[in-house]
Amino acid sequence: METISTVAGLRACVRKWKQAGARVGVVPTMGALHEGHLSLVHAARAQAERVIATVFVNPIQFDNADDLETYPRTLEADARLLENAGVDVLYAPTVSQMYPPGFATSISVSGVSGVSEGLCGGTRAGHFDGVATVVCKLLMQTLTDYAFFGEKDFQQVQVVRRMVTDLDLPVEIVACPTQREADGLALSSRNRRLAPQQRQIAVALPRIMRASAADIAAGADVPVALAQAASQLVDAGFDPVEYVELRSELDLQPLAVMSEGTPVRLLAAAWLGDVRLIDGMAVSMPE
Ligand code: AMP
């Protein structure tokens, strides 16, 4: 595996691959890699002959300086994992390469009704503008055929899809299912910041969400079920619970009732101490 940190080096490499007829996939990450990230690499390897993984902790998508500072950075270990998973190129630019002095242009996906409204966009000011800007840059830098994202960050995937459609970017976005620990907790780089006791509480997030999704699928009143899930999360020790919402998958419109034939997702974010956890799961009506 080659590690590249410049756009020129990256472009030369991708050009060579494309001239040889290879399809190329990219897996954007912020590092501190785990099996969830590696599942995206596996999906990329199954669909493309060449795979780039990017590791870049994007400062402009953080609304909280502490969160940015304490975000785990483990580049050497990440590089080993990516190499073992069969990645061809690790692209790891520095902050000053991505945002050199004078950098002034950003993609705005907020303030417009649609996929970036509410949920994580409601509580994290400017977050999705920062995500859209860095993903747009990464897609234009790598010029790949496919880009792989996790459904763990469901709203992020929909924001990226919207941007790719709106800006006619020549890339196919592939969404991959959430990978979980044996007890159901979604894998996340932030999990390693949980104290042992918080880790025990954390599993209540998928457990309560799964039960709520089952109730809703069985016909429970949606606002009542959502309020009940939120209060169960508080009782379990989450503080605060940012949101528990039912949204249509396609356009992320909030739903107060289930409607047959519309794919829907239960989405939640809640805090344990200074660690913010999110999760999401499909709600399927019985056949
Ligand atoms: P991050 O490094 O947290 O920005 O995540 C990079 C990519 O990995 C994003 O597309 C995430 O949605 C995806 N990802 C993170 N955790 C998981 C997981 N548990 N399962 C699948 N994909 C994940």
C-alpha cells in the first residue's frame, strides 16, 4: 500500500489506474479505524479493482473544539489495518493541504429544507456544510467511480447523495450496513472514549431503539413510542438525549405515522458524559 498526501500524486495514480481500465473506489474516513470502516473497504474491494482509503480529521465539520481535540488519531495503526484489508492507496492529507491559507469556498447544505434539516443538522451548527465541503473536495481530488459510506451515519449519506446529484458529480455513492459489536452497539471511533461503566450503558441505545422500532412496526402510535424511547434512554443514563425520530429514508421527512411502502428509519443521538453516540435502524412493517 502506498501512502500519498498530495493531490498531484493522487491524481497521477488514479489516472494510471483508469488508463489500465480499472474501476476505482474511495472510502472516506476520519481514522481511528474499526471493523465498521473495514466493512466499507471490503465492499469497495468487491466492486472496484482499485481502492483508496482517506484518513482526514476534518476540522470544519466539528462544532465543538474539545470534540475535535479529543478525536482519536491513530494513523500508524490505521495504515496497518488498511494495508491488511487490501487498500491500494492511503490518502492522508494535512489540514493545511486541505485548507491552505486563503481557503474561502464552502458548500452550503444548511438553511434549506431537506435532508440536512434537523437530526444532527439541527444540533450541530454547520456540521453538514463541513461534511459536504470535505466530501466534495475528496471526490474531486480522487475522481473515483464509487464512494462508500456507512448507513451508521444515515443523514450524512443522504446529504452526500443530495450534493452529488445537485452538483452532477461523476461518482456513484454506495451505502453499506452498520456493523455492530456482539451486544448490538454500533461500532464507532468514539466508543473508545467510553469509560467501562458508560460502555455498559451504551448498549441500551440499540436495545431501546430496536424495541421501539418493533413497537412502531406493530402499529404503536409513533409520537408516543418515540417519547417513550427517549425517556427510557434518559432512565438508562443518557444525558441529554438529542433526538429520537422516525424519518422517511429517501428525503428524511419526519413521520408521525407509518405509511405502507415508504422505507423508514428510526434515528437517535444521545450523550454519555462527553461522548455523543448516534444510531439508526430500518423499521419494517410486517409483510
Ligand atoms: P468516520 O471515520 O466516523 O467519519 O466514518 C467514516 C465512514 O465509516 C462513514 O461513512 C461512516 O458512516 C462509516 N462507519 C462508521 N462506523 C460504521 C459502522 N459501525 N458500520 C458501518 N460503517 C461505519
